[in-house]
Amino acid sequence: MPEITRDEVAHLADLARIDLDDAELDHLAPQLNVILDSVASIQGVAGDDVIPTSHPLPLTNVFRDDVVRPCLTPEQALSGAPAVEEQRFSVPRILGDEQ
């Protein structure tokens, strides 16, 4: 399995908007490699006869039926909003042009 490089950790941190200094990048790269090695070893344990599952017990849907009911109009829902644009909440941009 290829190892995660320091540059890849820096790229992931940038995507997650986490500011890491050089010491933290040097510290995290080997730790992430240990985690990936552990996951790879677990994946190797399951044989072809083991069915992949996300839960040990079967799950059932407990949601209610989707029934149309009276609700707020867009104007009523947006009446308390500090800023509205084209019948939507207007919020400040959080991602820059660099992404």
C-alpha cells in the first residue's frame, strides 16, 4: 500500500481548512499511514464468504409515510431572514476562488 506523503497531508488539511504547521505535518503523515495499514489489515481478514455489512443486525425503516400537509409559503419562511436573494436565504461566501 502506498504511503501518504507529507504533501498529501498538507493538501487534505487545506481542503478541510485546517491550518497545520511543518511540525504537525511531519507528525501526522506517519500516524495516518499507521491508520491506513490497520484498515488494510482488517480488510485482509474477511474472506470471500463474508458478506460486507455496515451493521451486525438487519435494519428496518422506521420512517413515517410521506404525506403532503399544509406548510409555510416561501415568503413566510423567509420573512425573518436577514438577507434574501431569489427566494433563498442569502449567506456570506465561505469558499474562495482558489478552490
